[in-house]
Amino acid sequence: MIDNRTAPYAVLVLRLALGILFLAHAGLKIFVFTPAGTAGFFGSLGLPGWLAYVTILWELVGAAALILGVWPRLAALALIPVLLGAIFTVHGPAGFFFSNPKGGWEFLALWIVVLLAVALAGDGAYALKPTPAAGGEQGGDHYGKARHV
């Protein structure tokens, strides 16, 4: 049974954790590898270099949306392709376990599952702009009602 009193706070914790993780990964691409270095790495994978800049921006915008609660259900879904791209281009061939050489896809799969959980569970507490529901209803929790906690 879902505890409707605390479930919005659980989603908030997931949103904040995911947002911070995506900020960290964007920061790694910006401050450690540099955007040009990340573009070069993407090129070495056979991907267009400009896709690195799009990925960095996508991670930053998605992280901010999750942390602030701006259409968080849609933001969670929008970040999944970034992780799938990482699995199919780099981490998938390395096997499942992240401890494998070149890192496996274990943690990326977990991130995808948690993003799906956020998308299914609702916007969570303290969402600044709840996700609009289909059919023009106010977005929010799984009852289709806005949750302003």
C-alpha cells in the first residue's frame, strides 16, 4: 500500500538525487573532460561531435527541471535517451557490472528504472511547475490532482 502522506516526499528525494547525479555528469564533461574533449570522445565513437554539446545541455536542463520540479515527470522521461545512448555506445559492450573495464551498464540501467519510477509516481513534493496531465487536467500525483505540499 502506498502511503499518500509520505510518497510525495519520496519522489522529491528521488528527483533531488537524480538531478544532482546529472549535474555531476554534466560537470564532469564541462570541467574535467572539457566540452571539446567530450566532443572528441563522441567523435571517436562514430557520433557527431556536436552531439556532446547537446548532451551536456540536455543533462543540465534535465537536472534543473528535476531539482526545481519543473514538469518533473516529463523531465525524467526526457533524460532516459541520454542514458540509453551511453549504454549502447560505451557501457553496453563492457558487460553488465560497472566494475568491469570501461564500466558496464549496471548503474545506467538503475538510473533508467528510477527515472521511470519518478515518471510513474508523480511530480513529488515542492514541484514548482507540476507536469500537465493528458486531457488538459492539472498535473500532479497519480490521482490526476495537483499536489502542492
